[in-house]
Amino acid sequence: MDKSQFVYTKYYCEENVYMFLRKQQDRCPGPNVSRNMYAVLVSNANQTVPFWGTNSRDPVIWDYHVFSVGTGSQKGPLVYDFDGGVQFPCPLADYIRTVLRPELRLPPIFQRKFRIVQDSDFLNTFSSDRSHMIKNGRYTQPPPPYPPIQADGQPSTNLMKMIDMNDTWLGTIVDNLTDFFSL
């Protein structure tokens, strides 16, 4: 699978995942179709989560990151990460070993939490007015070319709520890689 066939805007991982999951849903429509796809949001209370393999300045520390995992493959769970610097898709075990580096003992400030959200729940809930990318009235990075994503019945943005790992309103939150791997 070539990730260039999907909508991608650098610095907007949550919208990239939304557009990816939307395309997957459009390929297999229907309310009773199980696509075994998930959005995975990664953050912590400090909004300091490290990732390796994303660029030459490893690790990179992000406030949050979003990628997708599919569990329906005969190859096992696969990660679809547009920014991960690994193959697309990447076997989950390889992704964890390369990008998340579980062998490292991270200080508490860098301990990750993962919010795992079924694709249909993410698509029906996610909203972003992109305000998190605006400083002093200007975008810090160019926004995607399409309008902001707005889910019916949701506030103009709920991204910050989604990356708040103390708020259990959506999906399942796990705080260690063993739980995460057992998707």
C-alpha cells in the first residue's frame, strides 16, 4: 500500500488519520461491516511523548500523535502512521520496537498513554477547528486544503479532550505497551 494515495498534510496527524479512516470506510461501506480499524491517540498529562524513527533528530518529542491500527490482517495488527518513518503499513510489533522503543526506561514526564478508538466512533465524533495550530491569529503550520472537520452534535473542536488521557469519554485508554499490543 502506498501512502501517497491518501490525503496528507504535515503537522495534522489527527486529520490525516481521519481522512485515512474515512477512505477505508468508503471502501467497505455499511453499518454492519467490521473493518477492524482504530484511531490511536498518544499523549500524557505533560503533553511530552517521545517517538523515534521520525527524522534524523531522534527522538522527537510531540505533545500528541495520532496513527491508525488495523487488526484484520493475516500478518497481525498493522500500523498506518503517515509520520512514523517506518513502512506503511508497518507490523505493530516492528512499530513498537522502532518508534516507541519499549526497552528504554522513560522518565515519568515521558510516559505515554494510548487512547484506542474504533474507526466508526472516531469518524462520528472527531471535530477540529484547528485552533490548536493558531498562535497570534496565524497558523503555525499551513492547514489542510479542505474545511475543518466537524462531527454532527460535537463542539467545534474536541481534539484536546481526545488527547486528555484522564478523560475516559471515548475509546479505551491503556498506559503500557503490553496492553496496547493486545488490541
